[in-house]
Amino acid sequence: MKHSPDLLRIATAGSVDDGKSTLVGRLLFDTKSVLADQIDAVTKASVDRGMDTPDLSLLVDGLRAEREQGITIDVAYRYFATPARSFVLADTPGHVQYTRNTVSGASTAQLVILLVDARNGVVAQTRRHAAVMALLGVPQLVLAVNKIDLVDNPAEVFAQISEDFNTLTTTLGYAPEQVQEIPVSALNGDNVAIRSANTPYYDGPTLIEHLETVPNEPSRGDVGLRFPVQYVIRPRTAEYPDYRGYAGQIAAGRVSVGDEVVILPSGKRSTISQIDTPDGQLATAHTGRSVTLLLEDDVDISRGDLISAVADAPEPISQFTATVCWLSDKPLRPGARLLLKHGAKTTQAIIGGIDALFDEQNLSIIDAPGSAELNQIVRISVQTAEEIPADDYQVNRESGSFLLIDPQGGNTLAAGLVGDALAPLHLKELV
């Protein structure tokens, strides 16, 4: 039986004018993920501008017109595929003031492509983005050294930029096997999908080859089942008079018929008796699969509860330290009363102290800032009205993340990570 390609979630980041739009356009073009009429339109527009080759950045720059019309597009998602794997790419803005968009786009990414202009090397924005990726626990990084065709001594330039970047990522906690540097020309297609004869000093994979073969890590940490209950299904029909199922998506781990599980926050235990899907029953289901679980016991379970593996079940918490990226124009201050959404559960929350600020401009930590402004990343204390069964974000990204919501307007105010995500970065060593 032929299996469909697996899915890798990736994101791009880089400074303005590093060629990110051209690289994304090149990825779409080389994987034949754009329609013929789009290619024809881009080719015509490029010829009209006096260009000898198609300007592939035009494939993604259509969003500019929408932004000019006042339509806010924070992160654009692109979809492409090769015979080996499918990809979802979060394309984020490069401006410094859009740190929140970088956080949003990279929060679920398994790999991030960081672009640098070969003429500029590793700059402050590169260091800033790398630190954010480490903060979010992104498992894999690619440094795409773009416009390598525009520098003298490209071999020396690429070696120096790679060395600078490796020094940075090592300090941030990345192992060498988690980082790949690739010299590319997004405009000409060098080392994007096809190995280039123009880079004889480089014998590594092309960007596409690396994306196809990099380990597909859905989450930091190897944890047991994490299954947030989204719906309780009780048909109450003659055909299914006693059916009681719990529907949702497996956030982490795996589940099999016969597994003992614990329901949180109640702490009650039961055993999986059946795993239903629209395509029939399964014996085992893995991370990312949407299923309905049935239990051997009649346990009181509601939307927002968590069905977890027994061996490493998280301890329900109502007071904890968290790291958040503040997304609102109105500053966050201690004492704010907000809503906290964790998985399918929403509860009231009070913000305690705001005791540390991640200064992404200087890659350092400022103690006791007292408030959080738009785009700032801070460490806070949180108290919730109800216990939430959350892992530390360093243990598992999916079950360790949450949102803070405006109780009046319902707007998302912050993206949060359970625990002190700043501590492992040792950012003061970088300045």
C-alpha cells in the first residue's frame, strides 16, 4: 500500500529585502505548486519591468495590495508538496515591529528557514529571530545564505556566515545536527531544488532535499497521550442507545485500545475500549489524528477535560509562571483579569507580577519591567479560577501553550508558554 507523504510545518523569517518573497516564490515554482496562468502573469509582469527572468516574488506579493487596502494579514500560509513530503509554510513579515507575527508563524513549526543576505551576513534581526525560535522550541533551523551570487569570494563569505550563525545557535542551545546552512540564490534557483554548479565549495543538500529528509518532529519532548476533549458525543438513538464518545484531536503521544488513561483535572481512571473515526475503527492512533475515544467506564467528562497517559500525566495547576508574547496595543499590567484558553478549556485568569522582559533588540533580559507593550515577550505569574492540566512548554509544545483573551471583546491578547521559557536561553551571554 502506498502511503501519502507526511506533513512538515515550516516557517520563514528574515530581515526586510533579504529575498524572502523570492525564495518562497521559488519554492512554489520549483515544486509546481502554482497554476500556469499565475506563472504566465508573473512572466509578463517581469518582462514589462525589463527583467530577463521571472520575478518569482510576485507570486506572493499579491498580499501587498490587500495590506494597502487596510486588510490586515499577519501570517500567510502557503501549501506545496514533493513526492516525498507535503509542506505548510507560514510566511511572516520581516520588520522588527512584527515580532508577534514571527511568534505566531513559528509557534507550530517543526523547521524555520532563516534568510540572510550574503552581503550583510548575520545581523541583529537574524540574532533576534534565532532567539525567538529557541524560545519557542523550534526543533530544526535552516540558514539560507541568499544572494550568494552577488558577493566576491563566496566560499569565504559562506564559511564566515556559517561560523557566526553556529556560534549563535550553539549558545541558544541548538545541537549541530539541528542546524543546516545552505548557500542559495533564490532569484536563479541555485541550491533551492537543483544543486548548483556555481557553489563547488558546498557539498550539502539542496533546500528541498533537506526539507524532504529532515526529521519530522511534531513536538519537543517524548510524552504520552495528551487528548483535549472538544466534544462529548451522545447520539441517544435506537441504534446507539448507550454510545458515549469523546471527540478531539490527539495533541501528543499515541493511544491504543486497552490503554489505561487518566481524566484530568478529576484524576479518575479508565481504559480505552474503542477508537472511532469517520473511516472506521482503529486499534491505535497517533499525534495529529482526529478521533473519538470510548471508555470502558461511565466517567463524568466535559469539554475542556484532558484524557492523558497515566505514566506521565501532567499535574493540574492553577498558579504558575508563564512566558507570553503580548499582542495588544493596550499594555499588560499586573492585576489584569483576562480569560485563559488552554486546549478546549477556557477559564478566568488574573495576571500577577511581570518580572522579566526579553529584549529581542539586544538579546538580553531586563528584570522587573512592570508592564508589557505590543510585541514584547515577558515572563509573568498567572492564577486561574480553575485548574488546567498543562505540561511545561519545555516538555511539550502543544500541551504547554495557551492564549490570553479579552473577556469583553473576545480578542486574543497574548500567546503564552507554560513555564519560564527564557531561562534556558542564557541570553545575557550574547551581549
